[in-house]
Amino acid sequence: MIIFAASTSTIPLWVVLGYLVLLLGLGIFSSKFFRGTTKDFFVASRSIGSFMLLMSVFGTTMTGFALVGSSGKAFTTGVATYGAVAAWSGIIHSAIFFIIGLRLWAIGKRHGYVTQVQFFRDRFNSQTLGTVLFVLLVLLIIPYLLIGIISAGKFVQGTTQGMVEGGIAPWITGLVICGVVLTYVFLGGVRSTAWANTFQTLVFMFTGIVAFLMISSAVAQKNPEYNPKEAGIIYNIKRATEYVETHKPERLARGVHPGAAAKYEEQQQEYEEQMMEAMNNEAAGGAEMKGLEEPTVPKPSMTHLVFITFLFIPVSIGMFPHVFQHWLTAKDAKTFRLAIVAHPICIAIVWLPCILIGVWAAGLAAAGDISISNPSEVLGTMVNLIANPWLLGLLMAGVLAAIMSSLDSQFACLGTMFTNDIVIPIRGKDYYSDADTLKLARIFVVGVVAVAYLASLALMETASVFGLGIWCFTGFAALFPIVFAALYWKRVTAVGVYACMAVTTGLWVFWFHQSGYGADKHFLVLGMLPIAPLTLASAAALVIGSLCSSPPEARLVNRFFPRANNSNDSRGSNDRSSRD
């Protein structure tokens, strides 16, 4: 089989290949600005400006979960997916940038931190606590990283079905994107990552809009009432949505769709009439009644309680190690302004088209126009409806841009964490030269990429992108009380943090097992997503554990509350001044 044959059907593959070469070139070019120091490799010498910070932070949060996962979830759940995930994310992400990101940036700059674990070790004066937290964060971020590789493989395979027999194998896609990302992260670290993320974010936002418009036109044309003379953006969206209204109306409402309710009432009335007729006919009643089936009561796609508990998912961003690292790259506090204001707008631009595409896919599948066996294939299948091969190639590149803009940050972050949180503390920070530390970081980046790629191959056929993402976010959100308390509550103690981590780990493992290790996509706890009770339980454990243990020393706490006026402990205040 020749994958890149010179024929019209393989033009999209050449477009994607051209994009990857361009990205690789940009990554290599940006590495020319690399200053050759660990500070530049880990946090870009804290020199990133407003626009690049917005693009890099937003890009790294828009994983395969946001694109492939959201369209797949909308395919099975409907428009409620936007309100449950995207709307909450737009509001809460910006709030966390303001209340968590700004403060961590200031503390990180003052103390020279490049990882979360460094901050928590000093904040709670415990090397062991930092190591335990490191293990938890790595165990959570690796599955999150796998989402990107799996999403890319599934998307490309579904999109290239008509170009290559069976589509391009996911292992090939994973190998290529991992190789490209590894190259520029290895050369330039977070600086190259920020450049690449800015470029890729612009690409996938632009191509996302184009994909939405092209797919809406393709779906609208399947509507019998479609009139080419009236075709336009609003008209196409309307006709495409009407097609869903006809074939799968329940995907257009969070509760019970009026059309589904009316259909149920008709079926119920017909059923009751048949029952009465059968009962009145004593001779044939038994036989007739055996063949009658009571219609199924329509259920809402998402209950009120589940909808509300989705708000806990975006809270997880406050504990993402890769987002923490991007925060530390900011030049100054004013750099955060654009990210705080524009982030919700960017989310709407990306999420709304993906979710509508998933809803339209449900209508097409119900009408028999397309066949989808796995929700992760929805976006790839819908993009494949576009007949123009050049546009199709551009849109494929855009989706890969969104996925890769998260992978590079996660690769760089894990390399940074292994170097600064494990290796250097063992020998001491003065044991390794700056050049040696840089070599270690690059070695760990290569190791992380290799492990992630091999793990993705094992999970490629069974993993659910949306489900895997939800469980990762569940763990991060349950750890969020730690960072919030560390920044705003002087009384929090290491004992409280251990209690929080223990409850998080125990309940997460138990419920993950109860859900069949993520197989049960509708698994709830007390009618809620597990993320809600788990986060509340971990927060309660943090508070109780802290109050039941001795308060921390003022001299340690005051290092992180420099403006606090602690007149009761002048010695602690003097010590703080001398250390800071």
C-alpha cells in the first residue's frame, strides 16, 4: 500500500504533511532564541507576553477532549454538552487564572519555582509530601496526555478511510506527531512550546470555524427542504439542525424533547387502546396481550444534578502541572489580563462548533447516512463529508494542531518535573551544573514521549476519549483544595494535605473500579458525577486534618503571605524579611 500516492484522493495527506513540516520548521526556528539555560528551558526566562500567554495556555487546555471528545459526547448526549462543559469552563477557567494563576506566578517568580511540587514542598516544609504529590500528579497527567495521542490516531484513521484502505493506522499517526513534538520540545523547551502553541492555536481556531461552515453546508444539503439559492451560514445551520429535529430530536434538548414527549404520548395512548381491546376480547385477549409492549418513557439526556456537577470539571485546571508551568512564563502580572478576559471567548469559538457537529452526526446516523461505531470517530467521520480535498487537508491539520498544542506542554512539563522534583533533590541543587540539568531534562522528555506512545498503542482500541478525560479531571479537581488552601489559608497543614490526598486516592480508585475502569460511561455517585462528591470529600478531609493537627510555624507561612501583618510574631516577620 502506498500511502502518499500522487493522486487527488491523497491531497489531504500532503496538506497535513506540509503542515507538520511547517510546524517542525517553526519549532526549530524558535529554538534559535533559546538561551541555553535551564531557566529558559523550563519557564522561558519568565519573558512571555500577553498574547502568547493566552494562546499557549488556551492551546494547552484544548486537548482531544475538547475536540474529539466533545463532538463524541454531543453525539451521545446532545446540546447539553455545551452548557455542562464549555459554559462552565469559560467562566471558571478565567476565575482560576485570576485567583490562582496570578498568585502562583508572583510566588514562583519570588522563589524561583519551575514546578508545582517545589512550591508545595516549601509551603508545607516537607520533602516527602512533595514526592507523594509528584506521584499523584504524574499518574493523573499521563492518561491525560494519552488522550491527545489516541484522539489523533482515531481522528486521522476515520478521516482517511477513503484515501487509504482502512484509513491510516493509529500507530503511524501517533509516531509522527510524537516525533514532531519531541523535536522542538527537546531543542527549545517551554520557549519553543510557547511559540508552537501560539501558531497551532491560531491554526485550529481558524480551521475549526471553516470546518463548521463546510460541514453545516454538507449536512444541510441532506435536508429535503434545502434550497441552494438560499444557502448561507444561518440558513445552512438551520437546515442541518432541522434534519436532526426530524431524525434524532432528543439530541436538541437537555431535558425531554417536546417531540419525543409527544411521540411517547401517542404510543402510550395507542398501547392503552390495544390493551382495552384485548381485555374486552376474552377469547383472544391472552394471545394479543402477550405481543403488546409498553412504550419506553423518554428520559432527559442529562439530569439537573448531573448538569450542575459538571461545574467541578473546569476546577481541575488549577492543579494541571503544565498550566502551572505556563503561568510561570508570564513577563509580569499585567500579562494575565488578556488571558482572563479572552479565554471564555476562545472556548466558545472552539467548543460550540464541535458540539453542533456532534449533534448533527447523531441526526445523520439515525437517518442511516453515516455509520459510527465509536464516539471518538465522530469528528473524523463528519470532516470526511467535505468533498474538497484541499479544505479537508487544512481541516485535518487544524484538528491535529489542537491536539499537538497540548501534547508539547505536557511532554515539557513531565520532563521538568522528573528533573527538578526527583533527580535534583536526591543529589542536591548544587550537585549538577546548569548544563547537566539541561541534559537530564532532555533525557526525561525523550523517556516520557516513548512511554506515552507505547501506552497509547495498548489503549488505542478500547479507551474512550471523553470518559478517560473525565476521570483524569476528577483526580485533578479533587486535589484543587490543596492549592487553594495553600494560597489563601494560613492554618492549612501537611497533615491536612495528606488527608486530602488519601481521600482522593482511595475514593478515586474505588469509584473507578466500580465504573468498570471507565467502561460505564454513565456511572454516578448519589446521582452526581463522581468528581463532585470526591472534591467535596477531599476538601472536608483537608479542613478536618488541618484543624486536628498543630498549626504551621509562622516563619514558614509568612514566606508565602508577605503582606500579612503578623504583629504577634515579630521574630517570624523579621525572619521572613531576611529570607525574602
